Amino acid sequence: MKYPIGIQDFKTIRTDDYFYADKSVLMYKLIKGGQYYFLSRPRRFGKSLLVSMMEYYFKGEKDLFKGLAIEQLEQDWNTYPVLHLDMNAEKYTNLEALESILDRNLRLWEKQYECPNQGDSLAGRFTAVIRRAYEKTGQKVAILVDEYDKPLIQAFDNEELKEDYRATLKAFYGVEKSMGAYIQFAFFTGVTKFSKVSVFSDLNNLADISMDKRYAEICGITEKEIHDNLDSEVESLAQANNLIKEECYAKLKLNYDGYHFEAGTTGMYNPFSLLRTLDSQAFKDYWFETGTPTILVDALKRNNYNLEELTQGEVTADLLGSIDSIDKNPLPLIYQSGYLTVKDYDEEFGLYHLGFPNLEVERGFTRFLIPYYTTLTSQQGPSFISSLVREVRAGQPEQFMQRLDMLFADGDYQIVGNAELYFQNAVWIIFKLVGLHTDVEHHTSNGRIDLLIKTPDYIYIIEFKLDKSAEEAIQQIEDKQYAKPFEHEGRTIYKIGVNFSSKTRRIDGWKVTP
């Protein structure tokens, strides 16, 4: 089996016999059902491949679709002029860079359709190209814009530059509404939805299918598609990792499945991570090797965000669909970027509950946060966690606490916030990572962080205090009899009281009792 890792051209995949999960029925349904669409999906999720497939469909390249479901559905296979604008593979360092990229595409189209450049604005030239393509071919135009938001994302922390990009793209994209008589189909993709950009204001006729159940499976790979097309490859993966096939399916699901873009929809696998795993025959966090945008940390900074609310908060569909309120709530950006997904929906109140889609994302995102909330570097993080877990498993509470104290050794943290929140977030990260290897339960309320860690041989009951004493923390454990439910389990119980100083921003004492 050949896996199309990093290949986004539909023609290459079909002609060179790469694996392809057939999405042609959903594409056909989309094209026949309307005219203007927008789709938001995380990076590396198949958006560009979908756009490429649409391009070849509108170009009438019927042979590429042989053997796919659409072959039995489409009877006409008409040819349309296609204007495909790929915004993904460029660096947008200034307004001139954006204008240069738009100009370069316009020049190609002007040459292709023999449309003279009369010195008009970028938007004016786009208008002329659309009209000329229609006049020259006698067919309406298909407009495909991939990663429309790439310039805005790159300028996220530069408000002045972002506004320049907004104005330029507003005028350029807005052409499509006024040229509707010449347009057969228009499709935009992106990671985020900036509702104030013309794509969603001037172009208010766009149908946003990002949370439309009918198209939930249009990008990504379902478990059924794996069983139907990749079963023998999963068996090879299982053998390479000393697993039986059912265990291998379970491990794939745990690591890479779980994306839900609306409540009640089929879980989707991240196609990049899935195919990399099958190709290399090794389970790793492949999606995170491609990078995590620092704008996520910037969003958390701006909000002094309590990390525990990442998986406890509830948001409306309107909030999830736009990141214009980023200064008030970073959850929409984190959700749209693929680090959180829909877990449940409260129909009565119209609220979505979010959570990490799978183990790869939970582990990778938490590790990504380590250098921003602790004194560890990203390279030191995995080694630190492995040592911490070994000490927990070995029943070494003093060594465990000494290692935890190292997190706050110099107080050099990058996230601004009050001492209590800083401490809570740092501890949340560490015990989130420890929890990937042990059974950890914790909750935060009224400035108190309680932690319960379970291993086959030991139970750790940990109480944290702020500007009090370790003795008071131990006393609370005793007074509230936290250990009582576990006394007959046959495991050694350790009670640990910890005090954190808001003045020094360090642990200034702990006490361990059996």
C-alpha cells in the first residue's frame, strides 16, 4: 500500500495508485446541493485534497474518478473554468507579500484567459478575470480558495497588519458576491472563522458546513473506512508491535480517532497521523511533529486562562464558529485548531461540552505547554515526566516531591497571572501528563487543588495550600477522611500536604505521612 503522506494533489494520488478514502459522494452532494460554501477543519485534515478533487471534477477529468462512487452518479461531466487560489504555502510577513501572492495568481489567470491587465486594483482584476473566463469558455466559473485565513493567522498578534490583511481580503473575496451571475460554484476552506472578514460579512451567502452533520465525514477517515480499505495494513501494524489485530485497532482509536465536528456524528481519525502510523509501523505523535501555532499560547496569555476549564467549559455554537471574541475566550481558537473537539451537546441550553479528541492531542498539547508554565524546556519535559512517573510507581513520595519542587526553581515563567492561577496551571500540566501513565483524579475549587494518584501498589492523596502550611494540608486530609475509601484495597497510602508561596512563587514546604 502506498500512503499519500504530504500529497495533496488528487490526480497524483489517483494516477500513482496511492490509498484514497472515497469522499466523492459527499463532494457530489455538496456541489449539486448549493453554490457557495465554507468548511473549517484542523490542519493536516484533508482540506487541500478535497479542494484538489473539486478542481479536477470541474475540469471534467472523468478518468480520475473511475471506480469511485461518483462515477455512477455524475452523467454529464461538464468542463468549467477553475480559479484555484491556494493560500497555504506562503509566508505573509507584510502586506506587500499578500498583495504579491494575489498578483501572481491573477497574472496566471489573466494569461490563461487572455484577459488584459488594465492597471485596476486586485479586486478589479479579479472581477475582470471571472467575467473573461466566462466569456471565453461559455461556462460559469468554479472558484476554490484553500486556507483563506493563512495571512490572518500569521498576523494574529499584529493588529495593524491583521487589519491591513482584512481590508485587502475583504475587497478581494467580496468580488464573488457581486459576480454571482458568472459563478457556478465557490468553496472556501480554512482553520479558523474570522466572522468580520468579507468571507462571512460581504459574502454572507456562504453556507458554513463546518458543523453540518451531513458533511461531518467529508475530511478525515472513519473507522469503517479503515476496516473496509486498510484491514490487512492494520494487521501488519499489529504484528510489528506485538499486538493482536483487535488490540491494534483499539490503540489506533485511542491515539488518533475522536474528532467530532458536531454532536452525535461519527468519530473521525486524523488522516495524517493514521497514515504515518501505518507507513512507519510505529505509534508516535505525528501531528505534533508538524508544529503547533504559538497563537494558542498567546490566546491563553491574554485571558490568564485556567487550564482546567479547557475540558470543563461549555460554549454556544455561535462562539465556536468565530474567533473574533478571542480576547474573552480562547476556546473557539483552540477548538477550530483541532486541539479540542465536541464531546457532548446540551440541547436544552444550546451548549457544547469540549474535550481532547484523542491521546495524541492530549499528550502533545500538554507537552507543548510545559515551557510556558514551568521552568522546564520542551526538550526536558518528557524526561522529567518519565522520572516523575517512575518515582510514583516505585512508592517514592519524597523523591517525587523534590522533583515537583524543581518546576518552580527560579520562578521564571512566561504566562502572566496571579500566583494561585500560575501554580494551578503548572500542576494541572504535570499531573495531566502523569495521568497518561497512571490513574489521576483532580479538581479545583476555591483556590484548593486536590489530587488523587493511583498505581497498582500505591495511592497518593495530595492536598495543596496557598500561603498556609503543609501541616494544614495534612490536617485537612485527616479531618475529611480522604483516605478512608481506600483503606481496604491493600495498597500503600501516602498523604502529602503541600504549601505554595505566592510571594516566592515556589513550593515552600511539604509533608508526607503514611
